Amino acid sequence: MKVPLLDLKVQNSRIRDLAVKKFSKVFDSCEFILGGETEFFEKSVAKYLGAKHAIGVSSGTDAILVALMAIGVGEGDEVICPSFTFFATAGCVARLGARPVFVDIDLDDFNISAAAARRKITKKTRAILPVHLFGQTANMDAIAAISCEFNIPIVEDCAQSFGAKWRDRQSGTFGIAGCFSFYPTKNLGGFGDAGLVCTDDDDFAEKVKILRVHGAKPRYFHRYIGGNFRIDEVQSALLTLKLPSVDGHIENRRRNAEIYLNELTALPGIVLPRELDGNFHTWNQFTVRILNGRRGEIQQALEKEGVGSGVYYPLPLDAQECFVDLVDGKNLTKNAAIAASEVLSLPVYPELEPHQILYAAKALKNALNFG
Ligand SMILES: Cc1ncc(COP(=O)(O)O)c(C=O)c1O
């Protein structure tokens, strides 16, 4: 049997005819960028998230970038972010000339440690950028408390957390901005690159919209130095088509995760992920920790049995070559380093059937028992 880490063929085949119709509609309309499809998609997502505004953009990376630009992050500023995340989180900060301040994570959920974040606040801190990694939100009570105490805005990196909730409230709705990615592997995946910024703040929304089109309003009259952060109509049309299925997909992910958790419980040599109190985990990734330096060996054994797996991410950001000048090499984030050396993500995507998850779990149990 083959259980790939991700296979979009089944999901795509189920919507093929409708998707082709949508393609044709956009094709015939000759309206390819920021048109009616985008307006409709933005309204639909805003409603889903419970946010006042949703602004479609070109990618999750650009969502973070434009949100930070709208706040005015720039030279001399610091932005607090976790050390264990995808590069884009901190890359956007650095691209604006600001300094990403890397904070360690909690190993319980791989998310930013609020206590550690608090210790890194300085007069230069311009934003806190928590990431809801693997589909589970960071502790937003604790982060919101820091934001209130120091009057620092929160920009949430929700690239992996579409549909995730903290105390029944959607991720992305806690700070000034929630930044989503519709990269094909995400809970709501596009057919290419796309992203979204949501916010409840009217002025902020207006600024993001202007920045999205090179800072111009009206056209060719540039109020700000923006960029091309526009979303394509074809993405908006296809994402509109997929949006009603997202909750069902998340339920399937949750079912799959539950099977793993039941099957793999109390095994030595592995730490299982958990849904922490207050969270509605969407399991964009089901990520275990493989202890005792055995990750490479286990990954190979899984591959032999036809079970895919992935390492997200093998190196914390504070240990990345491009950030070497920003960090004090003696105080690198410890939990992030542990996670980087131990994490292994297993197949959990919604179209996987329970028997496939059982097969993958058995392959993992066998691999662990052989050592
Ligand atoms: C945590 C995180 N932040 C940001 C991004 C960037 O999103 P995109 O690939 O849509 O630019 C990703 C996507 O991979 C991500 O996982």
C-alpha cells in the first residue's frame, strides 16, 4: 500500500467539472486580476472567519509582508517571532529592514512561548508575529495580554491554520491582521499561489488594499510605496468553490489524527502531538517527535513501506546562515533546536481513509520496535 504525505489528486478529481467551469468563466470574462470573483471570495472568507475585512493577496508571504508594511514596520524596528517556523515569517520582517527577534517555542505545541516573547520586548518592538504552526493556534490569551500591556500590535501568521480556533474564535481574528496562505498544501489550498489578510480595522484594511496595488489610489497616484500583491481571479474563483468543503476536510483531518493518537499511544521513543486546552486543532500537519536520534532511520523505514513523511523544519531560523549577524550564537533557541532535530510529519490529509492511517501507524510502530 502507498500512503503519500500528500496527494491532491482525489480532492481535485471530486471538483474537476466544477473547477473547469470556473476556469472557463474566468477565461471568457477576460477579467483576470482583482475582479468580481475576488470580491465575492473576500466577502465569503470574511464571513467564514468572522472578520470585518478580508483582502485577497498574491501569497501567504505577501500577506505577512503587506500587513507589516501597513503597520509601518521598517528600519530600526524589531518584530518578535518564533524561531521554529517557515522562513517567510521572519523573511518578511528582514526584507523591510527590521530585525526579527527570534523567540523559543513550547514543545507542547511547537508554538511561540509567550513567556519567552515577553522577555524580548524592548522599546523597539513594533509587532508580535505568532505563528499557528501545524494547524493549532498559539496561546492567544497570553499573547493578547502582552500586546495589551505593551500596546504592541499582533500580526498572526495563519498560513497553516485556516479554520483553527482558539476558544471558539477563528485564528487570524485576534490581532490587527491575520495572514493566510492558500498554497496548495494548506487547509484551504489554491491552484497556485494566493493569500489573504483579514482585519477588523477599517483604516488598516484600506491601507492594505492600497499597498496591494503599488500604494496607488487612485490608479497611478501613489500614496505609499507598495507592491504588486494582487490575487488572480482564477485563484479567487477556485478558492470560492473549495471554501464550503473546508470544514469537512478539517473534520477528516481530525478523524485521521485521532486514529494516529489512539494507535500510537504509550509507545517508547516517540512524542505525540496534542490538542491543547482551548484549541480547535486543524491538523494541517500531524507532527510527532522521534527521540534518540532515530528520525532518519525511521523515515527510511516508513519509505520502504510506502509511507511518506516530511521534516518541517530541519533548522531553526536563528541558526540560518542568512540571519547569522542578528543572533548571539551562544543563546540559540533550545526547544526550537530540539524540534528541528526530532520532528517528523506523517500523512494526515483529508482524503486518506482510516485503513490507510492504520497502515501508516503500523509501519511506524514496526519501525520504532526494530531499533
Ligand atoms: C508558517 C508559514 N508562514 C508563511 C508561509 C508562506 O506562505 P506562501 O507559501 O503562500 O507564501 C507558509 C507557507 O508555506 C507557512 O507555512
